[in-house]
Amino acid sequence: MRHLKTEEWVKIFNAYDDFKNRKISKFEFEQISFSIRQNYWNKGSLKIMLRKRKMYNLNMNIQSKTGKASKKGKGVGRKKRKALDYTWIDTLKDDEKDAVIKYYYRIFSENNIDADIKNIKEIEKLSSSNKAKILLIARSTYYEKLKVKKNRKTKIY
């Protein structure tokens, strides 16, 4: 059965009231309703019609809510993290860039590719977050590794 408009439901309700008041026969009521809804009544659809009629008589909304839910709009929900079009070195100041370049030059000239926190501590111009970016680790991990190194130094075996 298709969803009927409010005006179509009102026509059916009026025809049903006429049938109940014995102004028209059951056959005429079914013909009127068939011309509107293109289907005959069965037990379930008659119950639905009577429930809607009761709602209509109580001045309630009888319009179908099916398919009326709001669609998920564009831009709803958590935003995607934007990929940066620049590298961490672009965020540094000129004197910080010089310090990083000198540090990397010293590492690669010695063929020591493993970046060590002790060596990177020598660059005092850099902030701790920039030092962590150089090591490609989180800033909290950088501090955690410093604590572990201090604890190892204090322990005597």
C-alpha cells in the first residue's frame, strides 16, 4: 500500500463516517477507498486506518513519518586530520634550522645514523617538541625516555 496524503486520508475518513452513519453501503465505502488507495481493505490495513482516524479526530498529525528522517549532512562528524603540506623543518626558525643541519651533518659524517637523545640534547636552541619531531616520536615519549636514562644512571649494579 502506498503512503497517502493527508487529504486522501480525510476523504477515506469521511467515507467511513458516512458508512458508520448508514448514509452509504459497505460496497460504496470500499469503492471510494479503492479509488483513492488502489487496494482493498484487509484486517491489518483496516486497523491502521481506524488508528489514523482516531488520531485525526483528536487533532493529531496523521502524516507518515517514513522517509522523513534527516539525512546525514556533509561535514557532519569528526573532521579528518589534514595532511600537512610542509615538513617539521619548515616550522623552525633560521637559527634552529642551522643547529639541526649541523647536528645531522655530524651524525652522518660519523656514520652514526641512530639518533640519540643524549646527542640531541646538545642542541639547546630547540624546544622539546621540536626535538621530539626530529626523533619522529611523541613529545611525551621523549620525556619518558629521558626519565629512563636518568634512572639507569642512578642505579649502581
